[in-house]
Amino acid sequence: MMRSLYAGVSGLQNHQTRMDVIGNNISNVNTTGFKKGRVNFQDMISQTMQGAAKPNEDIGGVNPKQVGLGMTVASVDTIFTQGSLQSTGVNTDVAVQGNGFFILKDGDKSFFTRAGAFGLDSNGTLVNPSNGMKVQGWMAQVVNGNAVVRPAGDTTQLTIPIGSKDPAKATQNIDFACNLDKRAPLLNANSSPEDIAKGTWQVDKTIYDTFGNTHRMVVTYQRDPNAPDVPNQWLATVQVDPENTTFNNNLAVGFGTPPTGNTYVVKFDNLGALTSVTDSAGQARNQGNLSIPMTFTVQGANAGQPGATQTLNLNLGTIGSYTNATTQFADQSSNKSFRQDGYGMGYLESFGIDASGQITGVYSNGTNRTLGQVALASFTNPGGLEKAGDSTYIKTNNSGDANVGASGTAGKGKFIAGALEMANVDLADAFTDMIVTQRGFQANSRTITTADQMLQELIGLKR
């Protein structure tokens, strides 16, 4: 009789535990990155009234007779299924689509979370603003002038230096492309002003010196008047700030050391493609990528020190190529400088996070710089993680060590910037589980009530 009482008590206690888990799921239905729990039951030990007997020649075998002594909680599992994504438009909000956890640090202790509602503190550090834990990743390092992220190294806190300076960069390369009109008239010393105008094409481009000052570079192309009998040859005259005579006296274009003059000659073949470029001293280049250096003195610079003179390359294109190269066809002249790599000083104004977790800064001078990358951690058994509050987890002996790496590697998911992962609690399932749990609790209470009535009958036998 007492066995049924205690079996009913165990049912009440453990169904209450299940109800506690369901209640926690429902209370966190709107908690960012929350993962629901699930309770599994198992029967407890059983009292053996008679053991099993094997069959013999006279009689068959006998099964054991056992009476169960109730039930207990087998496990409380955390279900790490994907939650829905909610767009927020906040550039520091990040969601993980797929496997993986953000890594947060409080001192030397590591925590893991799926809640990506991050922000910046007063130092520009990317943190969880609710508890100040610092988001981990890798900061970019400058290698040969390029920002490089090395996710093979140890993680560190991520700092976004809003308002920091991006130093000016002097123009080093200017790329020319498009066409010079084959139909332009050949020129000589007696050419009319009308023919000179038809046979001339001018390229205008802004360039930058070492201080970030802007200068106007003008390249004037003419059908070469010095070679009136050569049909596929153009003379180019280079000027920087044409109205500044002093500046242009310090400008030279050519392959010599030092170069002399400010002109060069471009030649084409009968198919309209580049064949060679020749400087004013007669030095020529006729293989591969045609590029001619231009050197000028930087105004306001200390003479004899680095940066006093600036050299940049005028890239005309590859011999025989028609893509991103200067050509000569019977079509309207359209030759231009489509790219130069200099810029003035700028300030970091904003940043964004892409699907790989890379943080890219946008500067006021129009440049973009890789600042760092957010790290992801994955586990062999994420169900073995222990909840630590604040929507975080810590590793345990059964979760395995964190496999830290970049997004998209070793089965890790990708990032969705400007969005948050919602809880994976399904209210329909939660309410159904609540009904089933309530009925189980009621049934166990009836077991106790019925056992009590039977005991009352037994006690009444003495009357």
C-alpha cells in the first residue's frame, strides 16, 4: 500500500519539475537567443517479488514479478534548434544562422551565448551592454599596407575606434583605359586650329600628394605632330596643376634616373592595341603591362627627406589587350583615368559586419578598412553546456572543449548582421505539454487519494 503512495509522490514531484521547465520556456518566449528545455522521465527501481526461473524438462520458464516504485527525471535537455531571425536594423546586432556560439569574456573566464544584442562601450569595445562582457574575435593587423585578419591566433576583445584617423595616402598608380579616335587628323607644324582641336584629347584626374593635398593632373593626347607620317602614334603631355608654373617645372615623366621632360609617346598596332610607350629621352617599353613613371616635388615638404618627392605610375594597359587598356579605333575618343589609389585623411564614421563576421570600417575619405572579425565557438556536444545566467553558457566535462574559428569553418554557421535570433519556444507545443503535465500531476494525486482511502478502509477493519 505504501508503495503506491510513494510512487504517487514521485509522480507529483517530477511532474512539478516538468511544469517548472515548461514555465521557464514560456517566460522566455521573447528572450533573445533563448533555447528551450525538455524534461525526460524514467522509471525508478522496482521491487522484485519473485525472480525469473529458466525452463526445465518438466515446466517452462517463469518471468520475474516486480512492482515499480515510482519515476524520476531522466534528463533536462537544452534543445539547440534554430530560432527565427528578427530584423532590427542595428549594426551591432548579430544573429548566428547555423551552429556556433558567440564568445564573451569576463576577465579570464569565457562564456558562450546565442544572444547577439551587442553594443559599444565608451572605449569602443564591442560588448554585451547588459553585463559588460566583451565580445571576442580577432583584430586586423597591417601587413605590407594591407589589413589582414588571422583567425588561427588567440581571440581578443574587439575594439571599433570610431572617430580614429585614416592617414592620407599619396597616389601611386593611375590607370588609363578606353579609346583614342583613329579618325583624328594627323598633325604637323602647319595644322589648322580646327585640325589641332580634332586631333587632341585631354584627360583630367584628381590625385593626392603625401600630405593628402589634392592636385589636378592633366594629360593631353595629340596625334604626334613630331611624326606626321606615322599614323598610329600619339604624343602625351603631362601637367599637374597647369596654372602653377613652379610646380610643373619640378615635374618629369620617363624611365631615366632622374627622368626628364613631361611627355611620352604611345604607339598602336593596326588592330588598335598598344605596342609601346616611349619617354622624351627615347627610352621605350614594349612588353607586358605598359607603365611610365611620373615624378614631382611635393610642395611644402622638407627637402632631402622621405616624402619630399612623389613618384607615381601612369598605367596604360597591357600590350595586345583591349580590356582596361588604351586603344585606338575609329570611334569617338573616350580615353580617361578610371582609377587612382590615393586619398586624403579621413575619420572612421561607421562600420558593418558581414556574413563571415568581418568588421569593415567606413571612413569619411571614402575608404573601407577591415577592422577585425567576430569569432564563433562550436562544441561536440552543445547539450552538455551548463547555463550560467544572462543567456550564457559555460563548458563542462561533457560538452567538450570549444572549437574556436571563423564563420563557415568546421561546420560553423554564418552571421546575419542587423538581426537577432528569437527564442525557439513554440507556444503551441508548450501549452500542449502543459496540459499533458497537468493531467499527469492530477493522475498521480488521484493515486495518493485512492491509496489513502484504501488505508482508511484497512484501518476501519478493527472497528
